[in-house]
Amino acid sequence: MAHFETDCEWRYFLAEHAGTEAGHGWGYFRQANAMDPSRDHSKPDPEFDRQYGPSPRTELHRITKRDCLSYIYSDNL
């Protein structure tokens, strides 16, 4: 926000909203810990990564190689 000229009220609103958004993640961890206290849900789960983790996205690769506009838009999804 320091790079843009905005009025004080708008800066306050944006800062307050950013703080609210940042708190959502920890709220989800706390809910998961309340439902299943057997593990700390804020720590990485290697089993989840093995099953659902990142993998090569062949569809995205094909789109990015199609033309310039596809390349620009596909990377911003």
C-alpha cells in the first residue's frame, strides 16, 4: 500500500481487511485441531502430499504453448 497514493480511510480499510484475511488460515487450523486433536494440523502432512500433491499439469502445459495470449492468461489462473 505504500506505493500508491490513497486516502487514510481507504488505507485503514485495506489494512483491516488484510488482517481479517490473514486470520482465516489459523481459524481453519484451530477448527481441524478441535475436530481431530490427535495431530497438529498446522504441520505438513506427507501422506496427503503423496496422495494429492503437485504433479505435472499436462493440460496447462499444452495451453501455455498454444499462443501468446493463452500463455499470459493461463499463468494468471
